[in-house]
Amino acid sequence: MPELPEFETSRRGVLAVGAGGAVVASTPAIAAPSAVTRGAVPSSQVAFRVNGKAQALRLDPRTTLLDALREHLHLTGTKKGCDHGQCGACTVIVNGQRINSCLSLALQHEGDEITTIEGLGTPDNLHPMQAAFVKHDGFQCGYCTPGQICSAVGVLDEIRQGIPSHVQADISQAPQVTNMELRERMSGNICRCGAYSNIAEAMAEVAGAKA
Amino acid sequence: MKFETPAQTNPIDRLKVVGQAHDRIDGPLKTSGLATYAYEHHREVPNVAYGYVVGSAVGKGRIKSLGLDEARRAPGVVTIVTAQDAGPLGKGDRNTAKLLGGPEVDHYHQAVAVVVAETFEQARAAAALVRVDYERGDGRFDLDELLKTAPLTGGDSQEGSGSSPEHRVGKFEEAFGAAPVKLDQRYTTPDQSHAMMEPHATIAAWQGDELTLWTSNQMIAWNKADMAKTLGIPKEKVRLISPYVGGGFGGKLFLRADALMAALAARAAKRPVKLALQRPLMANNTTHRPATRQRVRIGATKDGTITAIAHESGSGDLENGGPETAVNQTELLYAGANRLTSMRLAVLDLPEGNAMRAPGEAPGMMALEIAIDEMAEQLGMDPIAFRIKNDTQVDPKTPTRKFSERNLIRCMQEGAERFGWDKRRAKPAQVRDGRWLVGMGVAAAFRNHVSRPSGARVRLGRDGVVTVESDMTDIGTGSYTIMAQTAAEMMGLPLDKVVVKLGDSSFPASAGSGGQWGAANATSGVYAACVKLREAVAQRLGFNAADVAFEDGQVRSGNRALPLTQAAQDGELLGEDRIEFGKLGKTFQQSTFGAHFVEVGVDAYTGVTRVRRMLAVCAAGRILNPQTARSQVIGAMTMGVGGALMEELAVDTRFGFFVNHDLAGYEVPVHADIPHQEVIFLDEADATANPLKAKGVGELGLCGVGAAVANAIYNATGVRVRDYPITLEKHLERLPSIA
């Protein structure tokens, strides 16, 4: 097979440099091709708590927190919509903060406290936000829903903590639970079914505000 | 059950459960993360290997050589499948392009290999080591250029929207030439991507020669057949399971590469394989809504009577593909003695164009309903009054053929009142709110109703619970809930005594989810099955089936009443049937109607448009569950805002691909873009449609929204933009002066 030499070297170059700790993607280093070895997959240990339960996993270091949850712990409530931090379907709460779990590696979470949708509530004992989503029909296909709910819980907490946002008129004042404030803060969670109007109402109800 | 004459009074008309707003019965599972989507059936399928699809790097060409050695040696790799070793493959009846490319490549990101490894990380890394040497071919990628010589081509979306190459009534050219008031304008709509949240995903497992697929698909029966045909195996050997579908919008109507590549990979790996199309592959690997170039001509008398109307559209698709049927609604929506519609189809080597939510009408109405707005302005008429003046209660081509129900005028009038349309200033660019130029727009909504056969099985268990089984899918549409409501109404039970099982090809074949036909037809299938079950119950209890009533858990006849559960105490009872349709859909034109109202603000300084208010009024037969139906409509309105303001697959006409192929580049509406939305359903029941007297709303809600936004922008700014999406650079320089 005819190789594509420039592509070959640049890929390895970036990898080699990357391993050294400094990535300079625009100037690929020239490295001699080395045989890829079969079999040996490096793995590392990580321990964290998920929904209050201690978990210890040995993982390929490339494993994202999202895939650790879904593929290793079989907590598939956390969804993979894009794997690139563009859609928010993978939102979970780590140490009280919402994050895109596809954008962090599992190994970065040693000792962390992770809450997923399964940890918020169960069908028989729904979290108030989950119940409000059902009541206001804040979802359709349901795929972005766990991320929306985790994000919604996070948003109300951020407003309580006084964390400012882009749409706040005066960032020196405490943010208020307004419709625009909720919508702005939720905009990292895409819902292609278009349940936004209902989600805003569900969140407003939980926050005790008007949508 | 064959539905051949208009429905009479039947048990559904009690409307104790049907027609009532109910929370989704699948809501607690979906909101707690326990609903299992295609990639998530780890309990049913242990020991899976992971697949990762490699997409073609050229838009058109030929694979000269494949270098797989390095990938094969990569850690964890189980197998690699390409066209070289996949064995002979057919093509599904509903696919235009083959799903596995090689040696010929038909479009960019067409699958050319699947790499299977022990873990996702290994499969992904090894996929990056697959070396494909292409010979790039000359592709046809420029729609505008190719439409210059494209032939007239008819087509049918298979979703209730079809048109002949050229459709004429009267003498359009003469009448248009003679009309005292004329409009002749061109409009463009871009390629759009479904961009559903759940990627196409499948787990495939072989047991001997039998294949089971846990997949994400709207049309189970179609895809069972097309998978069998592609693999060259009997249909009976294929089973599809798709209990939850994370959005489709037409993008999951057909067999796609995730399912085929998983099946081939699992066969080669000799163990189950799961894979999902990676997000950046989806826009080019799968289907999209094709771009259109449209021309609308309207001629009218000075009092606003349309005398001539023409709508022509051009679109492109791969060889043997079809046109975007953007002119269909113009045959039916407005009166006018002289009419012309036509379509041209260019052959393009871009990815496969196909159905996306309201194929045909969605882009067609985006153009037509701007044209109507423009014409009304020329005539000095209110755009609602102009539409009302040109309403028709019959098919303009065949005046003896009536619409079964047509309440467009009421939608317009009630919407106008609710929205405060009287406050709209007819002259554009008159209203300011701080930095915002404010305007209102309206558009009609129109979409045909489609009747399709649909089957279901209902069981009455010893515990008194009724279980509904059907291969129907719930893609967010509320199928679980409305099918449960139907069975509950028919059997005289509360909703919590009904269980619904969907999306399994071992259940009776249903209408499936597409063309806004799902709700009306799938529930009619449940109705038919319940009629059978009621007969079985009556017989078991010794009643005369003709005069029994099922209510409050009791079966009554005259002054005799027995509990329903008694019928099943000696064993489960079963009813199975399917609804089939006679000619009522031909005798009558069955369509759905609505009116969309939008208020926008356009930033006087930056040209950015923000939607401030939205209202839809819909007349679509009986609304089975106002809560889930409303969600369908607000979701469609949201997609309409996307089409109006931001959605566009950018075509690289040099190399032949959609450039912005992920959710960062292909912009869809987010929370901040969408205000509170209002929906009103007119009280309507269409007895010609089916026993439920229901039609669809899921696509109606999209048709016209884009134009209503565009018309509102014009009303705000006085600048008419006819090329979607209406992004700020298209009107910024022409906006009213700021001072």
C-alpha cells in the first residue's frame, strides 16, 4: 500500500512531542516510524464515588468520564450525543459543579464525588426537577433529558451561589431566577426535539419563580 | 379492520382518556435515565466488541488501495471489515447510495471500513491507523450550476408530499401575463441536517444465521426488510429492537451504516458488536434535507383574487435519487384558476438527500409563504385577509373533491386575536423597542394527512392489565402514551392498567414514525385490535358483542355487568388486528392546517434577530393528548426558528462535502433562542380519517414557521431577505439608519 509519508510523520511527531509534555502542532517533528506493539494496553487505577457509592476502576487512560460511567459502570443515563462538548447530553455533577463528562478523562477524577441522573432520583422517587420535567413535558425523545436535568439542577445552584452570567444586567448584584437567566445558563444543553419552552417552565417551578 | 366509510360514534368519542392531557407514561424512565437506547442494552448483550466506522475522505472517487496492517496490529483489534471482505451486499429498497463504499466511493464520509476492538478507545485509535489511498473522481457538487440543465422530474417524498414533473391547471402564462398585480420572486433554502441528539447506533448479535439488532430506528418493518435485502438473507432471520429512539426527524427512517456495519462487524468478529456513528460523521454519512432553489409567481386582480399561481423548485440528489417535493402544497393551499407547479432535479455527488421532517412542505412553505406576504403588501392588503380571500374548500384541480376538514381561516382569525395582530403596523420598520426593531409575521401551515396500515396486538392478562404490543416506535412523539390512552378508552380502564411495548419487529407491524402519520395510524391499529379483544371478552363472558359497553373496569350489557378481569381469570385473552384504509383519502383531500404567528426583534446595530413571541394555531383533527401534541408543535416551531435563522449545511463545491458537520458548526436553536411558545388546537374531529378521527401535527408545526419568522423580520426592518437562513450579514447593510 502506498503510504502517505507526510501524514505519517506528522501524526507520530505530534504524539511523540505530546508525550514529552509540549505540543506544537504547527511544526511537526520528524520521527522515525516505530512498530506499534500489539497487546499491551496501559491502564491506570482510579477511585471516585458515583451517586454515593465508592467505585474503583482500572481504565485505559484514554477513557472519558462519560465512557467510564456508561461502558464500565453501566450507568447509561448519562448520554453521548457528540463526544465533543458541543451538546451537553453528557452533563453530570462533579463535586457540586456541572460538567460535560465527555470532555474530561476518568483518571482526572480521583477522589471526586460524581452525581449522575441515576443518583438524583428513581422512577418511584423522582427528584423535584425530574418530576417537574414529567409534569411540564420538558422532553420528547428523552435523549438529552438526563443532561438537561443535571444541568438544570446545577443552574439553580449556580444562581443561588450568586455566580454571574452573560445576560445579567448588573453583575455586581445577585442573579435572579428570570426566564432569560435560566435560558442563557441552559444554552449548553441542546434539545433537538425543541422542548425548551417546557424546560424553562419546569425549572421555574422548581425554583419557585415564574417562567 | 378496513376503514372504508366515515367513522360513526364509537367508544373513543367518550373521550374519558383519549383527548385528555396526560403525562407521558415513559416519563419517569426517561427522566431518571433508565430508558435504554440502542447503545445501552448491556444487560441483554454481554461480551460486546466495539466498532468504529471509517468514512471516505473524498466526495467522489475510487479506493486504489487499503492499508489495514497497522490497524490490525493495534492493541485490542478484533477484526476490520471493508467492502473487500464483506461479501456480496445488496442495497435496501429505500437507500439511494450503498451504505458500505469501496472500491467506488459515492459520497464524502460514506463508510469504507469498520474497525472492531475490545474497547471503544482501542477501536477509535486503530481506526485512525487505517490507510486508504483514493483516486479522486470528478464530482458534481454545485447545485446552481447543475440546475441550469437539470430535467423536469416528478417525485414523491413517500410522506404525503408528491408532485409530477409539471402540473398544470388552466393557462398559467396567459393569466399571469394579464394579471394587473404580479409577483415574480426567487427564494433559496439550504441543505439541512436532522441533527437528532442520539447518534445512529446499533448493537448487532448473530445466533447462527439469525441476526438481532438493537438499533435506533423510526420504521421497524422497512428496516427489517432492507437489512435482509442488503445482507441477502430471509427477512425472518432479522429482528430489530428499538424501544427508545433518541430523535429521528426522518434521519432514522431508513437502514443506515450503523446497522449494516454493526451486522457485518459482528459476523466477522463472531461476537456481538456495538457502534454509534461518531457525531462528526453523521451529516455527511447519513441523509439530509436537500437545498432548494424556488421561484414563485402570483398574479391577482386588484381586489386580491389570485388568478394565476406558479411554484417551481429545483433540488439535487445522487443518481437515482429524488427531488425535494417543495411545490406540493401549492397545488392545494390557495384558490386560483390558472396554476403551474414543477420540479427539476440535478444529479449531485453530495451525500444522499432524503426526508427530513415535513419533506417538501417545510422548504416549500418557507418560500410560498414569503411570496404570499409580499403579494399582500403589493396589493395593500393585510396578509391574513389576502389568505382568507383566496381560501379554497376544494382541491383547485378537481373542484368536486372537497377537503375533509379545512379550518385555515379559523386558525388565522383565532390566532390573530390571541396574538394581538391588530397591533401590527402594515408599514415595515415602524416599531422600536430600545435598540430593537420590532416586527410581527404570519404564515399559513399546511401538511397532508397520510393513512397507512398499522397493526397491534392487545392482551388482557389475568391480573386485569391490558398489554399493547406493536412495532410502532416512540421517537419523542408520545406513541407510548397515546397508544395506552387508546387501549384504556376502548377497554374502559384507567391508564395505569395499560402497558405498552413498542419497537420490536416480533410484534405486529405498524405504520411506524414518519410523515406525521404515526399517531393517527398507530392508535387506529390499537383500536382495531381492541375491537377484537372486546369481542373475545364479550364471548368469554357470554355477552352479545354488539351491545356491550366497557367502562370503569366493567363490561356492561343491558342491566348485566361483570368485571373485565373476570374474562381473563381462566387465561389471557388476545386481540390482534390491523387497520387498513379504503378510498376515503382519495375521495376527500385530507390535510392539516394551521397559522403561525411570530414577533421578532432585530438589533438595529448588529442585525441579530431574536424571536420574542411565537404562537401556533392548529386544526388537525382530534388531538389525542393535548400535552404531547403541544410538545410536538413547539418542537417543530423550534426547528422552524432554526431553519429561519441559523441552520445551513455549508457545501464545499470543490471537494464535495458538508463542511460544518458537527453540533458546533451546524447551529441549531438553543435555550436562549426560544421564548415561551403558545399553541392552540381547534376542536376538530375528522371522521373521514380513521376511527380516532385524528390526523397528525408533528410536521404541521414546522410548515410555515420559517416564513412567519422571515415575514416578521421584514416587518421589523423593511428589508426583505429571500435566502435562508436569515443571518445578520444578509440585511445588516440595508437596515434602517440608527439615528
